[in-house]
Amino acid sequence: MVNAIQNITKKHMLISYRQEYHGDAVLDLRKNGSTMSCKIEFSLELTPLGSKNIRVQFLDNIEYPLIPVIRELKNHITTLDKSGRLP
């Protein structure tokens, strides 16, 4: 469902435990194999217990149920964060 998140840019934050990003999510939502791109904003916030809370917000409208897409995006963002591929 989530092919990639491209053009990731980090917003400058004064708070060290929260990181905010903008990017373009490339999603494979159609049955014919075509992809669509939509702008997203996401943040990673370190909790006092050491885990990270991820928040995803769509800046464009998509014609698809949001809950499964957000779940897939959070998994993809977690993978990018653990592998060190976020700026």
C-alpha cells in the first residue's frame, strides 16, 4: 500500500524530544496498479518511557479509508526511523 515517502524535509523544532517532517507519500491504492502521491506531515515524539509516538496528517484529500493507510504509513515511518533514513 505504501510504496515510499519522498521529498522528506525536517521542520526546525526547539523541542528536542519531538521531530516534525513534511513529505510526499507514494501510495498504491488502486486495483489497476497505478500509484498516487499525496502530501503528508508527520511527527515522532519521544515519550518519557522511551517509546516513540507517531502522528500522521494528510495535507491532501485521498479517496480511500484513512485508518489502514495511516497504519501502513506509521509502520513505514518506524522502519525509516530505525534504519536512520530520516533527515
